[in-house]
Amino acid sequence: MRPTKAGLIVVAALLLTALTGSAGHRPPPATTLGSVIPVPAQVVPSRAAPFEITASTVIVAAGAARPVADRLAATLRPATGFPLPVRPIGTAAIELRLNATADPWFGDEGYQLEIDTTGVALRANRPAGLFAGLQTVRQLLPPAVEALSVRQEHWTIPAGVIRDRPRYAYRGAMLDLARHFHPPADVKRFIDEISRFKINYLHLHLADDQGWRIAIDGWPRLTTVGGGPGTGVRGIGGGFLTQEQYRDLVRYAADRYVTIVPEIDMPGHVNAAQVAYPELTCDGVAPRPRIDIRVGYSSLCTGKEITYRFAEDVIRQLAALTPGPYLHLGGDEAMSTPHADYVAFEQRVLPLVAKYGKTAYGWHEIAAAPAAADAVIQYWAVTRDRPAVVAAAGAGAKVVLSPADRAYLDMQYDLLTPGGLHWAGTIEVRTAYDWDPGGWARGVPASAVLGVEAPLWSETLRDYGDVEFQAFPRLAAIAELGWSPWETHDWISFRDRLGAYGERWTRRGVHFYRSPQVRWS
Ligand code: NGO
């Protein structure tokens, strides 16, 4: 019989225990190594006594490792009450090191964590890897580490070795600011939460029929009319971001190794822009503002040159605001644009994204245009066969998986949970977890899959509590699909780790859905 991976890990753990001796005087750790979401690629626990952070613990980190070490110290100080100085050199209990010669297996985001009774060594090739390791360390400490005031605890971390790296380069969440605007402070809270699960992209849906949410120079009415009070679903979701607020969000996210992907949807989903600028319609007549949640009725006038001036102004300015590689142009549900016009439109606008130095990104309908071969295609279908996407992937396009019946965070958990829609079905936690992005879209080779994203559309999300309730815990499931190797995929294990994680959300005041599928601690 071939030894299984789990079997090998147990053997390795026993060996390590034999070498390091049995537990010393330290209290047993509150968590077990590997009780982490997303589950690490390789976990080798040891039965050695855990490491305990104390009042005399020092953190050592130099150069580019220093900001991550400062963040670690800042994370641990409130609950521990310890000073936790960060020093460039010296002997330390906790050491963060960047090592250019380290194993290429770790890539840019992987890390290695070695914990024994005397200390913690966190190593990575790049700061993003150290940041990922920091998130793991947080989860290995007792849940009381989430407290904002001093707690009496044994701040133990279980001993052993973790070697970890992501399955996919793209692990995203999306927030729709158009249907209900959510102010920058809420977007920042969301970034804090998603970065804990090693999500590295936040896609912001910035314009739709009901509202336009980002200031564009030269087109002031987009926000004064399209984003003002009274816009949004039921007219209660008004608001918009100035470019300075947007830049601040980009910086805030980057500090947490999250890259923002801006989306302006076109040629459909443009009613708010057309209310502000009637010249963007074919007859030049302003449509009425819309506060309902129907889709598919609006279209830019693909035969007018002003349409392309508008598109290029928006693309140029968003590209300048965006340090990240992707710019999303929507392209979904253009039911009011004749198909040939749609393809011609995409053939003109998708290349504009490259003209301004970015990679075009769009919902899977863009696959109908040959120019999509250079783009990233976001697969949101509830069926698994999309020949156009298969063809585009064959021609070079990359695919991000967001199947609406699995990954849409705006679907209801069940028909009794408040908020959310159910056009793609209901999505309980296990449904969100139990699918493989690698083989999901039939005919799309695994090598074309860039990653996975969980979109959160905001038709029913009035406030930030609603955002949290829809996102958590399902976003943790999608994060694990994006990060953890498929061999580790295991519902029972995930369910138990999630149940234990719940206490951390509770302590942080996160309004999450207590799914009956999970035994919450
Ligand atoms: C669809 C539609 C959105 C809706 C969403 C609601 C896509 C890509 N277009 O997804 O406009 O908000 O469903 O679930």
C-alpha cells in the first residue's frame, strides 16, 4: 500500500516528538498546529512544548521584513499587554527573515514557520509571504488575542513546522458599491477581515444602473447626479468616492497585501451614467433614474464616438489610480446591445486597457470578442459549459472562477435567512466549500485558471452588518479554495476549523451567519 500524505505527516510528527522529547512545563496550546483557515499546504506538528509569548519576548526583523514585524507586534500588544520590541539584530524569540536564496517553492507569497519551545522563525522570499505567515501565527494563538484590552492568558503557539504557499495567484473578493454605497471606513473593515484569510485582491464594482461611485475628471455629473443622495437601490444607497479617497483605499489595501481591482461596467449596466450624460444614449434623451434591481435594459450607444471618448477617459483615469495589474470593464448582461455591436464595442475598448498599461478583465460574456484572448475572464455562470470561454482560454485568456451558485456571497444561505437574493439558488457553507475551481468550467484547462473570486453584490445590503452577514463564513470557504492545495480539501476538517474560528469573529464583533452545518465554539 502506498503511504498517504496524512500518514506521512503523522509519522513525521511522531519522529519529531521522539527527537524533541515530551511536553515540558508549558500549558498545552489552545489551538493545534494546522487549525488555520485556509489550511496550510504542509503541517508537521511536534509534541514538543509550545512556544509561549511573554513580557520579555523580543521580535527581530531587518530591512523589508521590518514593517511586517511592526504589524505583528501591533497585533499582539493590545491583548497581551506586552511591550514586544522590534529590533534589527540580536537573539530573539520571534524572528522574521527575508531570504533571497530561499527555496523557490515558496514563490512570492509562501512562507515557512518553525515553532519550538524556545521561539518562532518565520521565513519567506518576499514581504507578502511574511504577511501571510503573520496571519497564520495569529490563528495559532488563543482566540483571546483578538481582544482590544489586556487579557490574562498563556499566549502559546503549538510547536511544529508549517510550509505554505498559495494554490492560485488570484484570490479575490468583490464588493458592489453601486447598488448600495458603502463608505471607505466600511471598505477598510472589509479589507482587514479578508486579508486575514490571505485574500489578495479586492474587486470594487464602482458603477451600475443605480449609481456611479467614483469621481472622473471632466465628467463631474457622473457623481454629482449619478452618485448623489437618492441614488442606489430604493434610493437609499447614495454616495461616491473622490479620487483621493480611492487612492487612500488603494494604499490601505496595499499595506495589507491586497490589490484593488476597479470595475466600471459597460456597455450595459450604465443607466446612472446616462441619467448624468444623456449624450451617452442613442437618442440623446435622459432615461429615468432607476432604484429597482432589474438588469439588462441599459446600453451605451456603440455607434457614437462620444461613447469611446467616455470609455477612454474612464479607463485612463482608473489606470492612473491603480497600481495593480487589472482593470475590469464588466461586459455582463448587455441584453440591450445587439450582439454584433457588443463584439465591436469590446474589440475597441478591451485594447484601451492595454494602451494604459493594464490587463483587461471582464465578466465571461466578453469571451465572445477575440480581444478577450488577452484578458482575464470572470466565469459567473451557473452552468459548467461555456464554449466561448473555452475558446478564449485556448487563445490565451486566463479565467477567474466565480460560479454564481457556489461563489456568489449575495445568494441567501437558505430561504429563511434575511437579506440576499436566490436567483442562482441558496448557498449554505458546505455548498460554497465543496467544489474545485480547477476543474469547474468544462474544457478550460487547469493551467488557464488564475484563481477564484467571491462576488458580493449589494442589492439587499443596506449597511456594513449586512455585508458581514453575507460574506462570513462563506468567504472563508472561498479563500481556502483559492489558497490551499486540492489534496487538503476536506469538509469535515474545514467545518471544525470554522467552528473554532467563530469565537474570533465574535470577539471582533463581526456579524457572521451561524450556519447550522457548523458546531460553533
Ligand atoms: C449578476 C448580475 C449583477 C447582479 C448579480 C446579483 C452579474 C455578473 N451580473 O451577476 O448585476 O447584481 O447577478 O446576484
